[in-house]
Amino acid sequence: MESAFTFLGGLGLFLLGMTLMTDGLKLSAGQLLGKLLEHATRTRLKALCSGFLITTLVQSSSAVTVAIIGLINAGVLSFRQALWVIFGTNVGTTMTGWIVALVGFKFRIETFALPMIGAGVLLYLTGSQTRRAGLGHAIAGFGLLFLGLSFLQEAFAGQAQTLQLPTGVGLSAVLMQVLIGILMTILMQSSSAALAITLTAASGGMLTIEGAAAMIIGLNVGTTVTALLAAINATSNGKRAAMAHLAFNLVTALAALLMLPWLLTVLLQMQHLLLDAPGMATTLALFHTAFNLLGVMLMWPISDRLANWLLARFHSHDDDLARPRFIDDNIATVTSLAIPAAELEIHRLGRHVVRAWLDTLDAEHLPASGSSRGSAACLALSQQIASFLIRTSRQSQSAADADSLARLLQIKRRYDGMTGLLATMSDFQPGQAGESALLETARRLLQRSQPGQDERPPLPEEVREFDVLYAARRLALMMQAARGEVDVLAMEDLLNHLSALHQAVLKAADAISLMRADEGEASSLTMPVAAEDAAR
């Protein structure tokens, strides 16, 4: 019973350490992650090395995959480039085994784990909301990871005679060992933790080297389950990345199983030539790296066909306005990547909302059903953006990231207001507005307020000119009604339409101004919109 409690506590510390380490590295190196991926993926080999090196640095293939998806969505990386980064991340995950084998089994862990925890906490406390806090997280996480590994070793010590895991080299035994590896990864949601347990159990005599190797193959396959689950509500590119990850790991696992006895024999002979007494953990870490490199070689001649096949699929979401194109729950976990993705999605929302208003002004009569469908689609997309921003705000972030999130929320609020106003325009007929200068000015300002337009956004004096035209038209309508020249009810309807148009133009101009304004600069367009918001 004591060993069971020690095992659970060690596993908990290992998982907590891995989480803190990964979160800290993402916070301190998130922007560097994107820049490296953007500039070091020109060729297959460079992309492969980038995936390997960055995964080794961040110790999280899922974080790198999320970064890849964000860069594909943003158009920075082509899917063919990204494919080889994904393959590189699979090789990069094998470095966890080397860390455990070379450090966890070669040194007295407590001598450096506890100082690392202390140093990491000190950095975190003295560097709140800075990259130093992220680095402190990572260092403390490393310490907890090794401390957990120490408890796992203690739990497995002397248990080889009382607890036996499936052994043997027959087909049924090997398949059972592979299945155990898959289940361990799924249950723990961490292939690194499952790998640490496997190496520790093998070093404690509870597994043969063949059984441990088969379990490691299962760990590789198990990571694909997590990726596939994460891809259920992902963008199209997220689904393609998950399928590429699945293809690589299945091909690699099949090849490793077929070559298992011969591959282990070759690796053991190599080690005996180079080392006096190679440990089992070192042999297994080498095996993990070797069969992933074998997978790279197998994928090299078929990667183009795989890319073509994946690019021909998963298109339905991109053509549906109500479904996000640039954001999903996976990207939300890396703040430095989530913010640019959210900005692209909000720009997309803004283009559709502004386009809907321009269609309203250009049509003689906009059908109520068409207007309501457009409003509902924009509202659905906006709600998903809001959920994404909420989840992103719960992640560790710097002060600059927090400011960027606040700015995006302001911009999104403008477009939400425009969407709500659009619903009141279902029976608006431009021909009855009676003032062409007002409508032409509104069209011009809306066209220049579309995100992605190369034209300069509306200037404050142009918005004030529009205010003057609106006020003049409103006064003229009320005077006509007072003289009996216009029906009072008709005047009320038209004034409501023009008021909605006036607010929409101001919100659109303010949103594009917020997008393009330098950090810290307040736009003079904000005040009229704030006044309109207060009046509603």
C-alpha cells in the first residue's frame, strides 16, 4: 500500500512538473517559437530540424503543433512545410526519454531537484507578468519533474518479484504490451509521464527490454488519440495536422513492431561497442529515437502524396461563416499564438459585418430572411470568438498580451454592436431615405472601414462631417413631419433606420482605427461611439 501511495504521489509530481515546465516555456518562448517556425522551414530538412529542436526546447509536441496550426491558418506556413515540422516534433518528443535516462538514473536527484524548485519559485515571485516568471515556472517544473521521478523509482524498487507486467516476445504478448502503452498515454494524457513510468519499471526489473520497447511503441500510438480528440472541433488545418500526426505514428509503429527483435539487437551491439555498461533506460531511449528516425525515412518518399490527400479534405468549415477559420481550443493554450489567431478571426468577422451593411445600403430592399441569417451567422461566430478569448485570458500571459486581449475585446464589441443594429434594417429601403449625400458618405466610410483594405481608414474630420450630415437630415425629417409633409410614423421608422446606420458607421470607423492605432494611442473616434453606446 505504501508503494502505491508513493507511486501516485510521484506520478502527480511528475505530471505537475511537466505542466509547469511546458506552461513556463510557452510563456517565456512563445513568440520565439512562432518566429523560428516561420523562418526555419524553407526546406524539408530545415522544417524537420525546426520541429525537432523546438520540441526539445519546449518539451511539448502539442504546443509546437498548435503553433504550426496557427501559422498555417495565418498563411505564414504552407501545409507542405508544416508537415515536416510535425514529423520533427515526433522525433523531438524522444528527448524526454534521454533526459530521464541520462539524468534521472545517473545522479542523485534530490541534490539538484530541490534547488531548482527554489530557484524557479524565486524567479516567479520576483518577475510577475514578465518572461522571467515563465522561466521560473519552467525551472520549478523541471525540479518537480525530477522529484516525481525519484518517488517513482522508490515505488518500483524491490517490486519486481511481487508485481509482474506482461512479458514475452510472442505476438499476443507484444500486442498486449503495445495496448498497455496506448492506454497509459490515454489515461495520463501525457506520453512523457507514461515513458518515465516505463523506463523506471524496466530499470527496476519489472519489464524485459523487449516488453518495455513494445510499450514505448504503444506510447507513440497513444499520443495520436489525444491529437484526434483535440481535432474534433479544430479548424480544417487543425484536422489535417492531426491526421498527419496519426499517419506518421501508425507507419512508424508498424515498422518498429515488424523490426522489433532485430532493431533492439543492433542497438545493443552498438552500445556495447561504445559504452562499457549501457543501462536499460539508455537503450530504451535510443530505441525510441531510432524508430522515430526510421519513421522519418519511411515518410520521406510519400509525404507529397500525403499532403495532397490531406489538402483535398476538410474544406467544409472554411466556407461556413458561422464556423471559425483561424481559432480553436488548442491554439488558446499558447497566448502569444492565440492573440494573432483571434485578431485574424475578428478581422474576418468585421469584413462580413461591414459587407452586410454595404449590401443593405446597395439593395433596394433587403429580404428579412437574408438579413436574419447573416446576423445569426455573425452572432454565432462572435460567440465562439468570445469563448476563445475567455479561455485565452485564463492562460499565463504577459502585461503586453493582456493589453492586446483588451484591445481585441473592444474591437469585437464594436462589431457585435453593428450586428445587433443590422437586425433593425430588414425593412430599410435606401430609395426612401431621401438624402443621397448621407448614404454615399456612409457607403464610403464603411468601405474604408473593412479590415484588410489597403485604403486609409476614415479620418476624424470625415467622421465629424458624417455626423453633421446625419444631424441635418434628422432635423429636416422632424421639420417635415411637423409641417405635415411626412407621416409621423413613417418619420419614426426612417429616423430609427438612419440612427442605426449612423451608429454602425461610427462603430466600424472606430473598430478599424483601434486595429491600426499604435499601442497606447487613443483614437479620437472613440468618443462619438461611446456617446452613442451610452444613448442606447
